Amino acid sequence: MEDSQNLPDGDHGGGRVRWRRFAVLTLPAVAVTAGLGIALAQGALAASFAVSGQQFKVSAKSLEGEGFAQYGSVDVNAREELIPVAITAIKEAKLHSLCQSVVTTLPLIGDISLNLTAGEKNPVEASNLFVDATQLSGDAVFSNIEIGRDASTLDKGPAEAVGMQDLFAQQADSVTIGDLRQTAWATNAGTFKLSGLNMSISKGKKECF
């Protein structure tokens, strides 16, 4: 009978699992999971809710914001998949001629578009606005901008607008963006006042841009 005390790497017969090798292989995965858990607890991940499997488009004739911050983060969907995003955070924002659209494809029916518009006469107003985006374009002007600041030290945007240490970020006292076009996974705001709100659902693909 083989003496289990003489088995290498802590093997114990039978399946002969090499426990030291097993530990070496599993530790990186455990470390990543633990790191994500810590990041979630610190608010470094954009995980206030599970995002849907669809992105939406937002456009505006212009955006005026006070207290701007932007940094990289990660959204999480219902399948617990991680989605990289760029978070734009603004303390106080005004948007003129806002449009939001999302297209859903349904079996037998095809494309269905949901469109929301507001702010044609009076601007849409938002406080503590967070947008988790994958694309943003427009004509931008920043006041007192800081580019390349550590994301964990941001202090010009909303209080919660901080990212993970050592990651790239930028911030400014104010921002103005003309002809704004943005594709996003999620939007959060402390308050969101939509003047002249109109929502419609139509068959086919009808997007803001």
C-alpha cells in the first residue's frame, strides 16, 4: 500500500489532486473577483443597476454643464458580464433639443423604435448627471480643464464622480458641447426635469442620429 505521506505536492491518492498547482491556478481568478468586489464597494464600477443588453442614442443641439468629470469604468449586465464605459459626470447640466432613441428587434414584427424628445423651448435640466457611454462627439469648450488627472482624486464633478486609483481621468469647471451625439448604456441623475416631454413608439428604425 502506497504511503500518502510520500506523495508529491500534497497528493492524497485517488484522483491525485496536486493542491499546490491547483492553488496557483485559482489564485489569479480569486484575486480578480476580489478586486472587482472591492471596486464595486468603493463605487469605482458603475453598478447602481444591471444595464440592459441594448445601447441607446442621445443627441442635443447643445449641452451646458457646471462641474465636469470624465473617467473610465465598467457596467454590469444581468448576466454579470462586464462592459467597459466612459463615464461623463456633470453637477448641473442644461440640454437644448434633447432626443433619445432605442431600437428593439422583435420576432415576426421587426424593428420597433422608442423615441423621446424634450427641451425644444425650455432646456432639459439635470443635476448630478452620470452617463455611461461608449461614444461621444460634438464641438466642446472646457473651462479650466485638467487632463490626465488620477481618477481617484477628481473633485470638480459630482461628489460620487471618482474612479479607480492610477486610472486616467479629466475634469473641468464647466463644459459646453454643441451638436452633441452620444451612444450609452445607462444614465443616472439626481433630478431630471424634461420640459415639453414627448414619447412615441413606431415600427421601423428611427434613431436620433
